[in-house]
Amino acid sequence: MAQKNLLKYILIGLLENEKKTGYDLKKLFETEIGEFWSAKHSQIYLELKRLEEQGYIASETGLFGNKIEKTYYTVTEKGRKVLNEWEETPTGELPINKDEFILKLYFIHNKNDKRIQEMLSEQYRLHASKLFHLQERMKLLFKDEISRTKNYGHFLILDLAIRREQEYIGWIKQYLY
């Protein structure tokens, strides 16, 4: 099944409330969106070009701040309309999970294979580190009810990510000697 190109909706959504540069968008993928979606620097800039050609966003290049030439992108009415239509469309299917760790486990047949414990230990460290990071983000971004209400969707995603990591760690502990 072909994957949908959702990057255009992500970029339009990130630009919806405030103009941003391509660099600003890249940083958002590293800090905020990266918890559940990834895009390479080259993909972001290529998609920005397409979106502008299609009339979903507009750009303004000039000297800003410290007289550094920058290009800022903003959403057009056409862009807002396509974003709203996408948001109102049911998702309709579960995402496919591509997890190399799970794939490797699938091919190990013997319960006593020493690689299992090594793999579980590594995954425990990785997921514990990610859980700590997510909990710190939650404390930083959602200190009070006002901040949760203002960005409720983001709060829900972060809460889900924390619960997912807690459950994953619990599963690993069950099989870790």
C-alpha cells in the first residue's frame, strides 16, 4: 500500500499560526514533531518549494534581524483550506510500524539465545532515556492547566508517548533476566 505524503500537511500546520523559516521548521522536527514524525532537511525544503508552487504557502525573502537574508514562509487561505479539509478527513487505517528491533526478535527462534538479553538491555536503556526526555518535555511545556488547554493536542500526544514508553519498558522488564 502506498504511503500518503503527509509532510505537506505537517508543514502547513506548523506555519498556520506564525511565519517561519525552513530552519525554524527543521528545528521543530528535531524538538517537537520528532517524537512522532521525521523528515530530512532536504525533504522539508523540497516540499516548501512544492507548496509554494501550488499556492498553499507564500514566501518573503529579505534582510531580517542582524541583516541576515532569510526566507519566511506563511500559509495562504488556500493552504488553510486544504489543512482544514485534511484535519476533518477520517484517518481510516492504523499506521504500519517499522521497528528494526522487533524485526530482529522475529528471526530469533531459541528462547535461550544470548542475543535476546543483549537486545532487551539495549532497548531498555534507549526507552528509559526516551521516557526521561518525554517527562522533562511534559514538565517544561505543560506546567499548568492553561498551557495544557492552549495546546491540548500536543499535550495529548506527549501523554500518549509517555504512556507508550512506560508500557514498553514494563514489557522489556518482564523478559529481562
